[in-house]
Amino acid sequence: MRMVQGRLLFGLVSFLILVAVAMTSHVYKTRIDPFASIEHFLDGTSGLNDPATFASMAIDYFRLGHIGEANRFAATLWPPGFVFLEAGILKLFGWDAPLPFILQILACALLAVTLACQRELFRLYVNERAAAILPFVIFVFPIARAFLLEPLGVVYGETYSVSLFVLACTLVVLAYQNGSTWMAIAAGVALGGAAYFRSQYELIVLAMTGCAIPVLLWAMMRALRSRQDAQRSEYRTVVKVVLGAIVAAHVVMLPWRLHNYTLGFGPTWVQTSQIVIKNSLTSERELRSIGGAFVISGGGHLACKFEPSYCGKSDKKLFYRAFFHHLGDWYKAKISLLPVFWSPYWNTSSADGFAIREMVADTIFVICLLLIVPLMVASRRAKGWLMVVWPAVSFYGAFFVIFSLVHFETRYFYLIKLFSFTLVVILCCMTVRVRRHPGEASFMDSGTR
């Protein structure tokens, strides 16, 4: 009972801290009135295209109960989670509800749950005080406060997908440590929920499903070969957790797949890939004429650039043919853009405090990326290691595919930065635990001997 009360207290304190940060943080110059109604995003004064589209679709659900004709195409480009959330806010609080403020409060509540679970994860490897502090370290970086808590961040809806994904990754480890099928199912629900807020998480789910196959085969083989009951039980737990999480995620995502199937789109999650292919097969002049300069600057026009005869066509086979026939040049072009979009301030002579802080933070994130593989190797004997590495490898594999094919935007890199830092902190804790307690039961060592 005391343990439950402690967890609830930590969650409540986390929520209050996050609300305080959300209300006082002003990282970027562009600001949104947190008490603005949904009309603010429709009249054009906000200058935010995606939030305006979300607001318009939410109003359709609020008034009509379904997507209107004007938003029919836009509804195929995004999963419905954030739109449903905004429509629900309108239903509960009315037309004049302070939309950004309510989104901030809900984001803080979800983040508080995530941080409370992260605390339980850190407690496996470090002392109580460190476990209570480490979940908050990410908010030292301005990008985390702006992206996850400020009004300008929450109106894009990515706070919810990020929180749910990190929660899913955390619950996977906790499910393994506790041998809990229900916790594994909860992880899958969170993972599937993340996909409802942002489409890239569907690809992460597919990557985790693919990576789960060798993990399951390995665990089942080790279970069959193990002579000790404790070892067999451990490998069976791996199978139970991985299957529970993956199956739950796909079950959660099934309704939207069926919805798209009934509309004639097949079981696909969104139709964004069609836009990506069309843009890549469009000439630079035509892209500029329709306001697509950002696609060109982000490397989203490469199929037409490398194969001029393909320009103006729409066959996806031509897109992939251009990609594979010019693989070296394609990645050379993409890699040349990475510094610009990873940290725009690296290429500026500005010496103001904000630019310097951003450059320092982005440099730290690069260091974190470089440390991931060495830390994975160093922590490989830690219990629960595979449950940390499985989602992480899937995450980076999915984003490698995404960034290979989709044009770059600066905000697309925010998630990689935050996830990489969080992963490095966890791996460091696991490494320290292994070094200080080498005699503890090791997952990677617990095979047949």
C-alpha cells in the first residue's frame, strides 16, 4: 500500500512540475495564446498549416460526426488520434474552450504517467534519489520543453505520440522484469496508441514486429536448450512479453486499418507515401510554383533530379527504380543535408544566447547518438538488456527508412534527439549497474552451461 501511495505521489508531483514548466516556458519567439479557441487556428492568423488542418477536421467530427468533403483528402494523410482528441475537447468543453491550454494539461498528465513508469525503470539500476531525478533531466533541453509542453508544440499533437511510445518502451522492460503479461499488453496498447497520433509509429510497430521474429526464435531455442527451470522461465517471459506487446499493438491498430480498407485504400495506415512519391517525381520548378520549396530544400525531389525522364509521372515503381539505381548519389545528397536540419544554428554566425544553447544541445545529442552502440555493448550483461535494445533497434531502423525516402524538416529530428538522449541515460545506468554488481544474474549469460 505504501509503495502504491509513493508511486501515486510521484505521479502527482510530476504532473504539477510539468504544468508549472508548461505555463512558464517560452523557448521560441513564435508563441500561441494558450487560451485561444479553435477558431484561432482557422482564421489564418496562427500561420500554422498542420494545426489548422487538425482543427478543421476536429470541427467536422464535432458538427457532423464524420469528416466533411473538404477535408476528405487531408484525412487520408494523418491518423485520427489527435483529431479525435480535439473533437472530444470541443464536445466536453464547448466551442470557446481554450484548446492549447487543455492540450497542455492533458499532455502533462500523460507525461506524468510516462515519467512515473520511467522512475520504476531507473529504480532497477540506480538508487531511489537518482531514479526520481533522471526522468526529468530531458527537460533541461529547451527543445524538450518547446516540443512537448509549450502551446506551439502541443498543437501539433506529437507530445502524445512521443509520450505513448516512450511509455511503451518503458513498460516492455518493466513487463519483463515483473513477468507481467498485462504490463506487456499495456505496452502494446501504448505503442498502438502512438501510431494513432503520428503515422511514423506505424512503421516503428512494423519494424518491432520484424525484429521480434529473431528475438522470439532465439528465446524459444534457448528455452528448449536450458536445463534449469529458472532459465527456461526467463526465456519464456521474453516470449510472453514480446508477443503480448506486438499482438496488442496490432489489435489496437486494427480498427483504423479496417476503416481504410472499407474506403478502398487497403489495410494501409495513411496515404502519405503517395504524396512523397508524387513530390519526388515532380520537377523543381513545378514544386516551387505550388509552394513546395521546403520539399526541395529537404531532399524530397531526388527521383526527378536523378532521372529527369521520370518527372511528372506518378508510378511508384519509377520512384523506387530511381532510388535503387542512384543509391549512392541519393544517400550522398541526403547526408549532405543532415547538418542543416539537425542543427540550423551550426551554420549561422549568430552569437546570441539562444543560438549558443541550441548549438550546445544539438552537439550533445550527436554525442548521444555516437554513444548508443558502445553503450549497448558495455551494458549487454544487464538484466533486461534485450528488452531495451529491441525497441531501440526497431526505432532507428524505421527512421532510417523514413529519412531515406521522405524529405527532411527540422522538427522531424526532434524525436530522434529526445529518444537518443533518454536511451543513453538508461544504457548508462545499466552499464553502471553491471560494473558495480558483476555477480548479478545476467540475461545474456543465462543460457545453458
